[in-house]
Amino acid sequence: MVHEIEGVVVGHRDGHGFVVRDDGQPDIYLPPNEMRAVLHRDRVRVRIVRHDRRGRPEGRVTEIVQRPQAPIIGRLLQEGGVWLVAPEDRRYGQDVLIPKGATGAAQPGQIVVVELTEPPALYGQPVGRVTEVLGDIDDPGMEIEIAVRKYGVPHQFSEAALAEARALPDKVRAVDRRGRVDLTDVPLVTIDGEDARDFDDAVYCEPARVGRGKGWRLLVAIADVSHYVRNGSALDIDAYDRATSVYFPRRVIPMLPEKLSNGLCSLNPGVDRLCMVCDMLIDAKGQVQAYQFYPAVMHSHQRFTYTEVAAILQNTRGPEAQRHAALVPHLLNLHDVYRALLAARQARGAVDLETVETQIICDEAGRIERIEPRTRNDAHRLIEEAMLAANVCAAEFIASHQHPCLYRVHEAPSADKVELLREYLKAVGVAVNVPDQPRPRDFQAISQATADRPDAAQIHQMLLRSMQQAIYSPHNVGHFGLAFEAYTHFTSPIRRYPDLLVHRVIKAILKGERYHLPALPLPGEAQAKLAKRMQERGSSEAMTRTRGRPTDEVLGWEAAGLHCSGNERRADEASRDVEAWLKCKYMREHLGEEFAGTVSAVTSFGLFVTLTSLYVEGLVHITELGGEYFHYDERRQELRGERTGVRYTLGTPVRVQVSRVDLDGRRIDFRLVRDEDDEAAAPPRGAAEPGRDGGRGARRAAPAGRAQPSRKAGQAAPAGRERGTCRGGAGAQSEPARPRRGRSGGRR
């Protein structure tokens, strides 16, 4: 019997594709002829027909199990009297034929939404009809309209949900206050960014006696969304479908209708609001000695920004402090407890990597005015530590009552990532020992030991890449990056569905009841993953009974975790796609200009370079590095010229020229600028000299400036063997995926 494997097709803009297997084994390559009858995101069954010289499997599609219902977004073209839609997502690989009369009111060149009426076949392109006209490519906000449809982000609430929202009161009623602690006289305040519109959390701190020593009482009040979004209601179904708010420059796709997200649930200043409170006693060492949860009514005494609070903490006699004199003592108490919590964080060895994050500043027309780094100050860190403390208390509270819930879990690095990190650190001269099963404090020790090196940013980036991605799961395995044995998300129920579930569970425990998940739909891909997990688990806890509870309960929480984790990744991808679009439009105005930059990633096909002044990333293809062979050393993250010995590694300073911008492909290409005395390609201090046999294969660089052939309508580009889409500031590339950063958790 021929073994068949099920998975999801991931197309490549060059015409080939891969099947991402449900069992987590290495992807299966699909050559261009196999991709002609399938589309990106199709669920298929394949059988392996051969392996290449490096042992990588190649497959043949035996069955198309499921085609996604998501429409295709693209640009309407007319070529030789034939109407076509070129998909905006190049991974689809084929243009869609549009019959006469199926174009609707669309004009050539406009961005449209297409519904397939005939699937692709071995000898025929897919056929579809235009269902929606989004507008012209340069219309303000077009990049967001494309992204929400491209990634299937729900952007319209159901009529039932909107009707429920309209029926809610505009303010807290007397009946809503019953059974709640009245905190309206406590000077709770919110601290957020200047552009924030929804306020999930408020804080207050006062000195307190903890045991025989000094300490603090810290109150973290969180919007009580669960009071208004009832279990299984239309609002709940829409919120679950979204699972998270999606943040774009100048626009937010909220998880809840605006009446709740910016109004009734938001902890706006000067009005009473319902909240759930985590009330903590914290000692001088930053340890939470006692805590309790309770529903309350609060009244925000001030809406602070991070900038305002940082100014007050820096100068308690300055103008900001004088304007808020009554609240300054409470802010100083918050700062004191923050320093204690920070000391506890350092003592437990949590990983704390400072990376440069950027924000895009747009004008009224949606065009980029500038890109600038986000500066973190003590106000940001103060709020983050307060939220972490509340999240840990929520996780411990739920775990102690043995009630199922969604934890925010972050597993330890895998063995292969540990080995790759170990080899990299050895190559760049970092003399530290990375154990086979590292602890968070091992990573933090590396971070501290390399903080003063000129290549510290690159080393910290490699530490991030070696870590796993945090997910939601009912199985508590702890949080590696934060060094917590139990951790969950409690502090943002306006924008995250898992937090809403945590609130419901805590309320049920307080009432001596048990919370039951509503019967909510699970997408097909998540269903397949869940089925595979259950199959692998066999006769373990989920397939039999967990502490006497029925299997359906465990499966329900597993499903919710998969769904919320998947939608979180979808939101991140959509946001990155919009940022890449905006950066490409921005860089079109800088074609031909030269900039200083730093190598931010090294791959077998070239260098990713981040511009020092603009914080935009682009690709210097290997064909632009000169007429010689280059060896790629993955361990050292390095390209080395065989003849000249020139080396390019993480952190190498270079000077580049903007040579090409492909808006549709989200691609920015740079050309290396050389002077006779230019030593920009020299390795940064601390980089080790590679051995002669360190490479993993050679690439010949073609003459610089060679143009790439353009793709004709309906024609796939020549196949390559690498998989993936290059991500970052430059967006998609026709090469393998560049490494992505891990996430270690935090407030947002």
C-alpha cells in the first residue's frame, strides 16, 4: 500500500511549491507541473516519488482534499483581448482567467476580488468572476484593504453582533454594580501610547506591610469584557472568529465593535467602568506574597501617556509633575514596585533582549512621512512588569483550582536550534557554554556577556531566532523566555480572545462553578492539526479521560488554543504585509540613492541589509557581490568569497544603492556600492576567521545589474529548489524565507 501524506500547499512565486505536512515532518517539494492543478493553501494528499541528492522528498498530488473558500485578490489586466487577474499574492503562481461579462464594473488596472468558478487543471488556468472592486492601486488605504482579504481577516461584524452591541447600555447601570467592590475612590490610572484608543488596564500602587517587612499593594484593574460579551452570543462568536485585534498603521481591525472596544469596556478617564481586579501584595524582593481576584467598579482618575509618566519620573518638580501633583506620589510608588519586580525578573534569569522596534509615521493620505525607532522608557517597563505579575497570578490561580484554561506557553529551544546557536557563538568568538537543555538564565548570561560588543545586536538577534514561538495551549509547560512555571494572558480582553476566556474561568472559580466553552467552529486546517495531535497522543490523557473529565472538554480547549494561536500569526502576517507595502512605496521615492546600512541577515542567495537612517530592509542578491564564488556558512551566518576571502556576516557595515522596488512583490533590491579603498566588507570585531572548509556549497555571482525576466500573464517563472517567502522590510522575495524572530512574550 502506497503511503499518502496530508498537508497544505504553500506556493512559490517561481512556480513550484511545497506541502507542509500535518505530522510536522520536512516539507515535500512539488515541481511546477504538479502545481498546475493545485493552488496555494489547498489541502492535499501526496505520495513521495523520489528524493533529491540532499535527501529532500519530492511528491505527487494524489487528491485535493479541500480548497479554501477565501477569495483571490489581484489586479485586473487585459492582454490580447483576454481578461486576467494577476493575484496580488505571488504564491498562487497562476493568473485567473475572467470570462467576458464576469468583470462587473471593474476597469483595467484596478484591484479586484475574485471568486473561482473553475479550479485549475493540468492544461487549463483557473477561471473566476469579479465579486468586488477595491479601487486603484494608489488609493489611500488600499494596502490594508488588500491585506484583510488576502489573509482572510474578518473585517465586518455580523448584523446579529452589531444588534447586540446597539442594545447594550452606554454607561454602567446600578444593576451592573451588584456584587462588585467599589473602587471608584481609588486613584487608578491608565498608561498607554499617545495613539491608543482602547484602554484595557489601569494600575494603582501604595506602600504596604508585607509580613515583617516593607512592600507594596499593587492593583491591576482590567476591563470586564466578559460581563457584556456573553458565552456563545453573537458578539462572542464574532470575537472568537477574529481572536485578536489587528493593528495597521493608521487603522485597527478590532476584535469587538467600537461601542465596546472604545466605549463601554474601555477604561476611559472620568467615567465608571466594570473591571476585574488582581490585587497583589509584593515584598521588597519583588515576590508576590499574596493575591486575590474580584469584580469591581472603577473610575479612571487620569489617562497618562508613556511620555508623560517618563517625564514625571525623571523630574518630579517639572511641568508635567506640577500638572498632576496629586497623582505623582502614586506614580512614584508604581516606579518603586517596578524596580522590585525588575530585580526579581533578573534573579529568576528571564531573557531580556533589547531589540530595535520601529514605527511608521504616515501623513493624512496614508503615505510614510518617516520611520523611527520606538523608544522604551521606564513607563513602558513599569506597565509591562505590572501586567506580567497579574498574568502570573491568573495562571497560578487557575492551575491551583485545576480548572482547564488556555496558558501562554513558550517551550525551550529545540536541539537543532541549540546546536546552531552554539556553532554561531563559537564562530564569532563568544566563549560561553550552551548546555544541551539550556535554561532562560543561560540565554540571559549570553546577553549580558555580549552587551558591550559592537556586534551585540546581531548576537541578540540570533538568541531570539533560536527560541520557539509562544502559543496558546491548555497544557501548561511554562514560559521559557519569561522564566515562569505558569503564565497566561489576563490583561487585554478587549483585543485578545484568550484573555476573555481567562476572565470567564476566573469568574466561574470565584462562584464555585465550572466554565464550559461554547460550541464554536474550528477552521479545517486547525481541525486537521488537532486530529493529528490526538492521533499522536494515542491513549494518553486527551484520548481517555483527564482527572475524570470527558475527552470533549480537553479537545475543546485544544481547539481554542490552535485557533487563537493561528489567528495571532495571521494578524502578524497581515500587519507585516502592510508595512512592507508602505516601505516599498516609500523607497520608490529613493530609487538610485545611496545609504549606509548593516547586514541584518545572511542567506545562501544574498544579504539582507537594513538602512541605518531609514530602518528599511532590502536584499543585496548574491549576483551583486562580484564575479567569484561565495561559500555560505550557516553556522557562522556568513558568505565568504573563495578568491578574495571577502566576508559578509551579521553586522557587517555596507553602503548600498536602491536599485529596484517591486510593490506587488513587496521587494526592495539594493546594489552594493564599492570604492577602491572601501573596507566595508571587513568583518566586525569579534568575528572569527572561517576555515577553508567552512562553506556549505558555492554560488557563482553573475555580472552585476543583470535584469530579471518579467512574467507574462498565465506563465510561471522557472522553478527553483528553495522554499519560502523572504520576509522583513522588503517583503516577499523569490528566494527562501529569511529567518524569523522568536517571541518571548510581554504585555502586548
